[in-house]
Amino acid sequence: MGRSFLKYGLLLGDLVLIVAGFRVVYWLRFALLGFVAVEARTTFASYWPIIVLALGTWILLFLTLHLDSFSILGWDFPLAVSRLLTGLATLTIALLAGSYVAKAYYSRLALIFFPPVLGVFLVGNRLAYQALVKRLKQYGVGLRRVAIVGQSDLARELGRRVLEHKELNYELVGYIFPSLNRNHAQEQAANLETGTSEEMARALAGRKIDELIFTTPIRRDTGVLEFVAYCQKQGIQVKLIPEYYDLHTRQIESFSIDGIPIFELRETSFDHFTRLLKAITDYPIAVALFILFSPLIVAIGVALGVLGMDRIIGRERRVGLRGRPFLMYRFNVRAAETSQPATARGTKARFCRFLHRYSLSELPQLWNVLKGDMSIVGPRPETPERVRHYSEWHMRRLQVKPGITGLAQVRGLRGLDSSDEKTKQDLEYVATFSPVLDLILIVATFGTLLRRGKSRLPASDNTSLPPLREGFTRI
């Protein structure tokens, strides 16, 4: 039972639940609330056109928004939930637009009931899906045993991500350490018969390895190509992370000349249209959020004033688009932790830690968005001192306006985490930008902040990587 089968099984369940959702809201509208459908246009059969529209729209959303990637574990949980909410909101808009264009009568109350009812059904379907996958994994159904070739940080990073993403249905068996010197590698082999490439491939097949992932380049002069061929002959899938992995944040296009593959690395950046599109989406959202959070901003300012703050909002020098400096606003939390009187310092420090933990100290940056210095979503701005030590690779994150939140922040990275890891996440955002992604990240940010109250999200530094399992084998 492969992943594709489970994926489309989940989609089929969604489609059945959409029909069931319409049936439930029809019952709520016309039966539970005492409204009797006496006209032909108010019978359930009259809802089939909009049901068909909902089914077609959901198939497109399911495939484009990757709505099958829903896990209650791992740091991508907020992203998964926000994708589902975004898909549900888009579906609702499509249904309202469709009913308006068709000039067909559908109960407004029923359409209001539909999103929350369907949302409950969809979450329930995914929880059942997770339970089924977990149950099947206990019996080895749908579980793929994978071994990673390599002993670098990249190999350990891949191993960590395989362990985190339970929805991949991978079981990490171990690591294989390649060596440029084949004889030297065979001398150091352990727990696995050494010998020819064919014998080693058979040994891996004997351990029921389904996939072999190379994190190191495959060279013709090392015998690894022969080993790969024998692995494929044994039914082991061989996958390769390219040498230009660190350039994955560029757009890659491929073509061939008489069968010779050529990869073109295109610089990832925002063109004028993309910048205009982002500005068009930024300002309405910033205005809405500013109005929504104005009472909270005022309340925090008053609280800091009561606690003895002389300067409630501080200005910090940061580097923005194309390296231009600007003044970023935030509540003066650091000053509040050390300000006098000493008798209030305990309460003040606890309050400031609360603001920092939930990033409420960043709310004044909505004004930076309205001024045009920042965006809602984008790389977090850093100090000139830190930017001064940027490499050319790090400088790419300055191609877009800095943001209040971003992909790195949703995945749990904060100011003290590795600049390299944050830059990877930021450039991934630049390469995959869309207004829908911005909406997903905004919704996911609220989930990330709520989770901070329960536990600290894992940071992506090397100290959190799983140890290499010495003694598995060398090739």
C-alpha cells in the first residue's frame, strides 16, 4: 500500500465528507431550525450543482495546497492546519462566487453553517487517516525502510527530518559511510559482509532496505556506480541529493542535449510585478491587523507605563530591502527588564518575558509595514553588525523586504538561531512565494505562538541532529 494510494484515499474521504457536509447543513437549516422545504428549489436535489462545484474546487485545492500533508507531530503542524484553513476559506469564497454568478438560490444560513461543519469533518478525516497510517506502520504496511549514504551534516540533517516527518512513512534504518578509497572502505566495514558491489547490494536487500538516499556525489572512479546498479537490480530505489543542494533556493530548470542532462540555476528574486502584488496584499492585511490589535497595543503600552517605563516603544536600527537601513519599532522590553524601581523589577521582568515569548513586543512593527519599511511576511530584519558579516549567499535574503513573521519563524527559529538555517528557510520562501503562501504563514504564525506557551519548538542547529550510527556499514 503506497503513499499515493493513501493520499488519494484521503482525497476520496474528503469528497464524501463534502457531500455529507451539505446534507448535514441542509438538515440543520430546514429541519432542526423548523424551516420546511416546500418549494422545488429548496429541495436537497437543487443543491447538487453547488456540490459538484465544491467537489471540483476541492480536488484542485487538495493537489495545489498539498492538503494531504497533515501531521499532529513535528514543527510543520501549524503550516498543515493553516493550509487546511486556507483551503476551506478558498472553497467558501468559490461557493459564494459560484452561487452569485449562477444566480441560483441557496440558503445563506446553510452556506454559513457549511465551513465550520466541513472543517470539523476534514480534521476528523485527517485524524482518522493518521490513526490508520500509524496502525498500518505497526504491521509494516506502507512503511519504507530507508538508509542514508553519507556522514556529513547534510546526512544527519536529512536523518533528523526523516524522523520528524512521520507522514513520510519512512523508517530510518541507518547510515552508510562511503569512502573514495574502496579497499580502505572494505577494510573498515562492520556488521555487513564485505566483498563485491553485488554482494553488498544483496546484503542491503537482506535487511529489507527499500530506499537508499545518497547525500554524497556519485563518482565514476569509486565503484559506487556499479554498487548503485546492483542495488537497483535488487529492487532498492536509489535517490540522490545533488551536489548543488546548498543552491536549492534558486530555481532549477533542466533540459538535455542528445540525452545529456543540463541544469540551469536561475537566480531567485522578486520582479516588479511580484513586488507590486506583495504590496497590494500587504497593505490591506496590515491595516486590518492594525485595527484588530490596536486595543491590545494600547493595553500593553498602558501596562508598561504603569510599571514605570519612561519610553514605551523603542526604535532599533535594522537592515532592510537591498541593504537600506531603517528604524524598526518594538515595545521597549529590554529596557523594562532593567528599569527602576527595583521593587517592580520582578513583575516588570515577568511581563516582559511574556511579551517576548509570544512576540507581542513586535506588534508596533505593523506601523513599519504601513510605512513601507517591512512586509507582513518575509525574512526577519537583522542588525547592521550582523549583516556586515554576511556572505554573498546570506545577502540574498535582502532581495525582499523584511517581515514581521516568516517561514523560518513558523518553523520555530528565532533571533539566536543559526543565520545559515534561517537564510535557507528565507530563501525557500522567496523561491516559492505566492499570496496564498503568505496567507498560510500568517495563519500558521498564530498556531506557532500558541505552541510556545506549551513547549519550545526545536531549533535547526547541529546540536539537535541525530548521531551517526557507527557500525552500520561502509561501502
